[in-house]
Amino acid sequence: MVKYLDANLDNVFAALADPVRRKMAQSLASGERTMSELAAPFTMTLPAILKHIGVLQKCGIVITEKRGRVRYCRLDPAKLMDAQTWLEETGRFWNDKLQALNTYLESENNENQN
């Protein structure tokens, strides 16, 4: 099986496990947003929003930058590419295993019919 011993990857998946953070990341996929714009769709306090952004920032998915009095957020695609690579490799592994199982079951079924 594919082995990824990367704590950073674990942190990325843990961060994206939360639906609020997934929606934030999805919003940032179309471009940079201010923290206010990122917070707008959610009915939660500003400290809660800042905690979610902090989790995304800590795992490296989101980069924040202050310009004047406004803080902007943007995605760092490199961390997401690591997750995508892991998913693709793991998907290939399981597809190969399931295809082998399917081939075996079909051969067993053919033998039993004869």
C-alpha cells in the first residue's frame, strides 16, 4: 500500500475534515478574499472564524497577508497538491486491488458454472 509518513499531510486532512474550513478553502479556490469576505457566509463569531482560519494557516493551506488595515487570505496550492498526490496514489492502489479481486471472482464463477 502507499505509505505517506507525513505529519503535514495529516494536518491538511484534519483541517479539511471540518465543513466550515472546507467551505473556506473552496471559497479561496476562486481567488484571494479578505477575512471579512471569508467570514460572511457563516453565522459564527469573529473569534470562531479566526480559529478556523488559524487552523488552515497552521497546516499551510492558507496564507494570510496584512495590507493596511485589511488582512487577506489565499490558498497555497502546494499543500493541496500533496494531498491530491496521496489521494491519487491511494486510489490507484485500491483500484488495482479491487480489479484483481474482480478478476479472481469472475474466474471462480466461471469454474463453478462449468
